Amino acid sequence: MIFILFLQLALLLFLPGLTLPGAEFDSLIEPAEASAVTFSTLPPPAARLPTADERFSQPRKIRPESLGVRISARSALVVDAGSGETLFSKDPDALLPVASLTKLASALVFVESKPDWDSEVTIASSDMRGGAVEYLIPGESVTAKELFEIALVGSSNTAVAAMSRSTGLNAEEFVARMNAKTALLGLKRTSFVEPTGLNPANVGTAREVARLAQAAFLEPRIREAVTTRQVTVRPKNSKGSRTRVIRSTDALLSSFLAKPPYELIGGKTGSLGGGIGYHFVMSLENGESRPVIVVVLGSDSNAARFQDAKSLAVWTFDTWS
């Protein structure tokens, strides 16, 4: 080996026009770059094995021939919750009214206000919003925890209005905090004008709804509420039935996606008339891969939004690993 090295050196010294194998690449290295290279410690690029982080940081498509599924939603997105990589998209940046998905931002602001969960909140006439099943009557009192559950489990607009008022903030201040929170999350196109979602001026995109939902579902109080199939409350000073059963608007809590090997981490519905359609966002995993976030906006019907979400979830887990 030493003899060969000396022979190569001699050839270079006495035959300067000769180019040895591999030497043609030297001219591609700038002087500053060449001086930084230590050949004894730098292996060829192909010789380096990927690190664990590199190997597992991105999902891998195991069925490259599969392009997706047919859905009714106007806009949809599936993202890997770990890396943020898009696994499926359909017009994900369309700006649309987000309806009751607004309540995820309201819930975040409420939780961050550090409420006394055992304190009682009396429903005021000004809290009544309609737009959904009314579970509360003016003059009745429930705990802050019950109010929070009614708002998220039953998607009650009245409960959200009372929840907002109970923080001591006026309506404008509460909404300002909602918008500040979304800005902090890096959501540049999401905007709210009120906390319930009844106003179509509350807008966002599927891409930003996914990020909002991910942040909301990280909060234990929110995650617990949105994965609860029903709650029972007994308002004080009740003028009607003392016991109210509030069932979740999330039909997938009773589906196969709520059973092993799947696990629902969180979900929230939303809908508005005027052709806006039916929305749904959920986070789930299947026990073998990292969680994904599924967003559908503007599905044709209540049933269609859940079918769209189920189809996307099953396709994703079958197609990506």
C-alpha cells in the first residue's frame, strides 16, 4: 500500500498532466471548502447511516399508487401530527366560515383564564344565543366545569356566551384574546368576531384549523370534554327538568374509530346554514403510527362530514406508515 502511494506521488510530480481516478472532482471544491475537509474523519455520503431522528421524523407512503378518496367536503386536510407533513389535501387554504370550530379557540382562552371550576355561573338572558339545542334557561346556575362541558360536548352557543362572560372580560376583550391566541399559534388567516361560531365572519382554513385543534387537544380539560360521549348536569334554580343529559355532537365517539386499535384524541363539529355546510376536525391514532389530524370543511350533510372523516382516516392509516 505504501509503495502504491509513493508511486502515485511520483507520477504526479513527474507527469503533471496526468489525472488520477477521482481527481477530476477536486476542481469543484472551492479553496475555503477544501481547506475545511478532513479526509480521515469524513466518510463518503453513501456510507453514513440515517439517524433515528431522520428515520422516523417523516411518515412514509407505503401505497404510492393510492391518490386519496372521494369526499363531499369542499376543503379537507390530513396532516401527520408529529411532523406536520400533509398526507392528503383538497383545497386546504380556502378561507371559509368555521362555525362552531370557533369554540376550540374560546375554550383555549377560557382555560388560560384559570377559572375556578367549582364556582357557580348563573345564566343571564343576554347569554341566550340559540342556533342549537338549548340546555340552559336564564336564572339557572351551573358550575364553570359544567358550563365548559355543555359548551364543548353539546356545542351550546349559550354556554359559550356565559362562559365568556364569566371570565370578567367583556365581549370585545374575550374575542381579542381569541385572536391573540391564534396569532401566537402562527395562524395568519384565522379571524374571529365572536366566541360561538354563529357569525360567518369567523373564518379560517383547513390548514389552520388543524393547528388550532392540535393546540386545543393538548389541553387536558379540552381533550377530556371533546372525548366525552355525554354529560349529565343538574342546574340550580331550575324552572324545568332538574336533570339535563347533554350528548356529544361528535358521532364518531360511538364509531369503530373509538375502539382499538384506534384511539380518538379529540374532535369538534361545526355547521352553518346558507350553503356553508358541515365541518369536523379530529385527531386520532391507530396504535401503530403517530397521531394524524383530519379536517373536513363544507361537507354536504351531518352524516357526510363523519363519513368523509372516517374515509380519510382509514385511507391515511392504510396508505402511510
